[in-house]
Amino acid sequence: MNTPTTNPLRVGLRQERVITPQCLVIFGASGDLTHRKLIPALFQLFKQRRLPIEFAILGCARRPWSDEEFRQKMKKALGKEAKDNSAAASLFLENLFYESVDLQKSEDLIKLARRLEGIDRVKATHNNRTFYLSVSPNFYGSGCKALAAAGLLNDPKRSRLVIEKPFGRDFGSAQTLNQLVQSCCQESQIFRIDHYLGKETVQNILVMRFANTIFEPIWNRNYISSVQITAAETVGVEERAGYYESSGALRDMVQNHLTQMLAITAMEPPGHFDPEAIRNEKAKVLQAAHLADEIEPWKCCIRGQYEEGGSKSDPILSYRNEPGVNPNSTTETYVAMKLFIDNWRWQGVPFYLRTGKRLAKRLSEIVLTFREAPVHLFDAAGGCPTSNQLILRIQPDEGADFRFEVKSPGSGMRSRPVGMEFSYEESFGEPSDEGYVRLLADAMLGDPTLFTRSDEVEAAWRLYTPLLELIEDSPWQLPIYPYESRTWGPVESDALLSKDELLWRRP
Ligand code: BG6
């Protein structure tokens, strides 16, 4: 098997843009995201030689670490990667610096500004700065204000701000946060992250749809009868009960990741491949989307929570028994719902969304089911002919699968379904990069295409407002159904589809 550096496909196919000299400042540098995602993604960029020589990472958090301590901790965070690439890891770690900063203290901001000037001199980073807010969402607003007050966001060409999700917790709070952030800097400086947009397979939806002529003519209500979007996880709440208890699956996954997949699947073709053209089309489709029943939203949504499961040797705790979770918690770990999009392309086509933790498989996919053939000329091997399906596999086994009927071998004329597959790994010889690799590079390049604009975030929150209000005001109307861990969620969610004579896909 080819190693990544010698793989000819990789050398031939990758076309990378050049990141300008700069300092990436990570607030929340002692946190989980920095260890698990950001530093590994930056190391990946370093190994791919995508970072300029004049580059620095300044980690900031309240802890009083030295540069050296920070480097050691990040080396540990890289784990096996650092061991397997020890020379590259040592060079990479030399670009890491640390400053103890409390964003609430103005004296710390003065200290930070001085430190950045020092880094600019030593590393020749030319005042180009990307500030990454990987802090608790409660500090997004005050963090922006503090950076603006210290003059660190003044230059719209040289300073950028990356903000993690969740951006607000409902329509009102997202609107308020947008106003606050936009009062600190220009919209062009703001990069709201949704890491699903960093996944190759999500971006590939755009390429499949708009670089081929065969899909677009049939990508509409005349040919497609329904769409299912699934993000299933096998993990539970892990160590994040503090955050998850007040979030739940609807806020944690649906409002952002699933809604972005919906927007990219359903949007109109943009006039150009340019950030605003793409984001305009995504915003428009979200503005046209609505719950299947906005007056009685409990009829189009099912919530669930995981119970014990697993095996004797590998038992799984119920959500309510997880560390940090309220034993009477009514937070949903599963949610399924039905939406419609009121426009010429999609009128009347149901979009079913589902996500959950502790489900049977880790899997994210989008399934487009095509209308049945108008006349059945042939007997079907399985009793009735199956509808054609295009399955876009976001993860794992990234790729796509087209299911269609063919003749079963033999003297009769029976049909049976088969699949035609595209696999990223087989075609390109390597698995695709983690979403954060792409998004960190794009933020540092100043390319906002794969980041959510203020109107998109607000439209996504507005879409779920009837459900969020119901959960807040009369939760008994949207009960939490228990489901056994390692299954496909509460049986009640099957009814959402069986009412429409459909089934969830269970690969
Ligand atoms: C995060 C959620 O945004 O996405 C997590 O907060 C979830 O709860 C994660 O586990 C899923 O991401 P991925 O890339 O593993 O599908």
C-alpha cells in the first residue's frame, strides 16, 4: 500500500491554496477540543506542508502553563501520531506558544496584545491573526467584546474570528449574539464553524450535484419521493453531561449538522462557486423549510433517551446513570422528525431527519428515494420492486451507492435490486481528512464558503422554534421514549415513517 507521501494519486489530485503567514490564537487551549481535534488537525496541515514557515500557534487559557508545558501537553495529545512522526512533531511543536489569559480581565488582554507583537517579530507573522474561540458558549459574546476593546479585531483584512457551535440556543439568543459579534467586527471576519461542512463527503454533495449532468434534472419532486438524513452515533454522552444536559440532540446535532446536510442536499445551484452565492442558496432553502406540522409539532417529531444495553461483558449505562446526568433527566439523546421545503423543487417531498447517541451503528448518510416505476412489468425477487435509491455515505466508508433493479439471472424476467458503489478510499487511496483540517485551513485562508453566515444560523434556529417552545412550555406533549442502547432508537419513531408507508433505512 502507498504511504500518503508517495501516493501518486494524492500528489496528482491535491490542489492546495497557500496560507499566508499568521498566528492562530486558540482560546480554550487547555480544553478537550484543542486536544482532540484542533492540534491534531494543525499537525496534519503541517505534515501536508500547508502551513507557512512564518506560522505560530498561541494557546490561551487561564492555567499558568509555560510554552514548554503547553508543548508537552500537545505532544501527548498527538499520541501515536507524534511517535510515528517524531521529527515532524518536534518541528511542529516549536511553533507552539502559550499565554495565560482570562478573557474577562482587561489587563490580560493588554498582556496578550504585547505577546502577539512579540510573536509577530520573532515569527514574521505580519499582524495576521486568527482568533479561535473554543471556550464555553457563555463567553462567546464577552470574548468578542474583549478582543474588540483591546483593538485586536480592528483590521478586517488581518484579523479573523472563529466561533465554535452552538451559536445561541434558540432564535432569539442567536440573533442577539449575531448583533453583538457584528458590533465587534465585520461579518467577513466571522467564521462560524460547523464541522460537518468540513467533511469531504458533505462537500462532495455539491460536486456530485453540480458537476454532473445526470443528477440535476432528476433532483426534484418529480423524481424524488422522500429524503432521509441520518447521523447515528454509537458513543454516549461521554464526559460532556454538563453541556449536553442543557442541549440535547435537537440543539447538539439537528440545528447545525443535520440542517447543514439538508441545506446542501436541497439548495438550488448557485450562479458561481463563490462563498456568498453558495451561502445565499443555503439560506434560501432554510427559509423555505418548515416542520411537517407547525401547529401540532408533536405529530412530526419523536424524542428518545437511551437505556441500558450492550452485553454482559460490555454493559452500557443508561443516559440517566451517566456521570453528571440528572437521574430524572428529560434531555433527549435521540430525535427524529419530518420536514417539508416549500419551493418549486421540493414541494410535498418529506425530509426525515434522525440522530441519536448509543444507536446500533456509527453512520451518517443521506438517502434519496426515487419514485416508483409507474407500471410494474416484471415480478420482483423480493415480492415487490424496490424504489431506486441514491445513498450518500458521509461516514464511515465514505462514498456513494446507487441502488437499482436489474434482471435476476435465469429464464424468467424477475427483477432484483443491486448497488453501484463509489468509495473514497478505493478511488483516492486514502481516507479523507478530518473536517477540522479543512476548516482550520479555510479560516486561515479567509475563505468563508464552508462556514455558516448569520442569516443561515438564524433560519436554522427559526425552523425548530415550534419544537423548542413546546419542549420549554409543555414537554409532556413531546414525551421522551426510552430505547435500548445499541438499537435504532425508540420504536415510536417508526410510526413517523409508517404513516407515510415508509421505513427508516437500517444498514
Ligand atoms: C458534535 C456534537 O458537534 O458532533 C457531538 O457536539 C457529536 O455530540 C459530534 O458526538 C459528532 O461528530 P462526528 O464528526 O463524530 O459525526
